Amino acid sequence: MQLPAMKKPSNDRRIPKQKRSKEKVEKILDCAAQMMAENSADDISTHSVAARAGIAIGSVYQFFPNIEMIKIALIERVMNKLYLTIIEMLEQSGSNNLLELTTDMIDASLSFYERHQDTARTIILSQHSEAFLIVNEKINARIIEAIVAHIRRHDKSQCEDTVKRRVSVSVAVGDAMAVLVWSTKDPLERAELVKEWKIMVGNYALNINSQS
């Protein structure tokens, strides 16, 4: 007797709505994060995550058709928390000065790391993966949009394209420096890197002001 062919998982991700389904998804993501911390982002698979979570592979496929979708969801979970941290910083700031905002953003990202070291480790472990690049581009676009809107709300005389360009540069540099700082285990060396980061930001701001 010929068995029916197994249905190939699609690339569509089902969003859980019921409490039980949401809990199942969180368990899958928690197990994926643990396995990434133990090994690397490249050494996990849908089957291995399902086994660790104690969930049938078919149930995993209901929410995540492949391992890349698990990685994307996991990184989204981390990056959304960081995004909300930066938005909270913007809401508390009355400044439209790029130097002050960038310095506050540095402090906000460092505070996020200190409060969520295990979570932030997911970013470090997956920084070279395709999943990270996809999510990071999307989150950065939202961060840039929020900062530009904040600056323009306080000073509409500034050219929007110029502001966006400068914010984009600051965010791109911040990406690289955040990973470097978070990857440094020695707290003294980490503090020195933060100093250099802020000096670099300050010099960029001075150069901008000299051109104005």
C-alpha cells in the first residue's frame, strides 16, 4: 500500500491566537534560544528544537515551517524589546540634538543588555545569520523613522532627508558598536569601548555642526 506523501511545510507563519498556542510558541522559542546559547545559530534544526521542547514536529510546523522562521521569530522577540527600550527613551527626551539622542540611545541599549543579558546573547549568536539581517533591517528602519520623526517634531526647519541620512549613519555605527560591546566579557574593557563609542559619536556631531 502506498502511503500518501507528507505535505511540505509552507513558508507562511501561523500567528497563535489562543493562550495554549501562544504558550507553545514561547516554549519553542525559549528552547531555540537555549540551544543557540549552547551551540550556535547554525547548529539547530526544526527537529532538534521540537525534541528539546517535547513538542511533536507536526505541531512545530503549524507555527514555523522551517528553522529560519524560528530564528526570525526569536530575533524579532529580542529586537522588539530593544526597539521598545529606544522608543521609551525618545518619549522621555525633550531634545532634538542628534548627539544627545545618540548618546541616550547608547545608554538605552547598554541598559537593555544589562537587564537582559541572556536575551541579548541571542543577537550576538545570530548576528551573521540571514534571519538576523532580515529582522535587523526591519527594526532599524522603524528606529530611524522614530528618531527622525522625534527630531522633526521639535524642529521642522531641519531638512528631513539630511536628518534621515545622519540618523541612518548613527544607527549603522551603533549596530556594529553594540555587538562589539555586548561581545566583550571584560567589564573594564567594555567600559573603555563605550567611551570610544561616545567619542566617535561626539566627533561626528561636531563635524556636522561645523558644516551647518
